Amino acid sequence: MQKANLYEAILFVNRGIDDAVRGLERLKRARDPGLNPGYLDEKLTLFEMHRALLNSFFCSNVEGSELRDEAHFAKRHREHEKRMLDEVQVYQDVQAVEDNRRLEGKAPKVRFLSRDEQQTWERQYPKPPIDVGNEGQHRPGEQK
């Protein structure tokens, strides 16, 4: 049975119990001398007890299926992300998160540098020269 059909079936069961409960409550309010309110209260309690048992059974039964589906689709989503995620998308995703944080009044976790700020940063922290030929040798002025 499809998921929607399962959830719809439990909806129908709950609606039916709601209808039965409303009917019993109306009978209680009718104050007919032949209807014992205590008996009707007992039946109301039984309907609600059975509803709770049915819903509990349904939820327990469906939980395992939902957890398996979640794991299956999470795995498929990770595979999709691996194929589709590129550098530009990562920056767009980070920018979207930061925009949301700004709208919520939160401080940024990431800051994008402007071109001028990037150049200033690169001047402050230049990349060390790579001296492939003399990697193991000691240069003058360096300590061992």
C-alpha cells in the first residue's frame, strides 16, 4: 500500500472514532431517562482507548518504514550532492546561510572578502616560496 493510502486509512479510522464519540456525547446531553450517562462515559473511554492503541500500533509500524526510507533517500541525496556540488554552489550555499543569519539578526560565521581586501590579505600573508630542489638542505640564517 502506498504511504498516502496508509495515512489516509488511519485518518478515516480517527474520523470514524471522532464521529462515534460525538454521537455518544450527543446521547449523553439528550438526558433521556433510558440512557445511563455512566454507561455512555465508559463507552467513550473505550473508544478513546482503542483509538490510542490503533494510533500507537500504526505509528510504531510505520516508524520503521519511514526510518528506512529516510536512510535510503539520504544516501541517494548524498550521492546527488557529490555529483552536483561544485565550488560555485558551495559559495552560493554559504552566502544563503549568511543572508539568513543576517535577517535573523545573528552575527556572520563567514565573511567574504572584497577584491581589495583579498589583495591586502595576500600581501600580509604571502605564500611561502616552494624550493623543491633544496628541501632537505639548510639555508643560511635558518636554525635547524
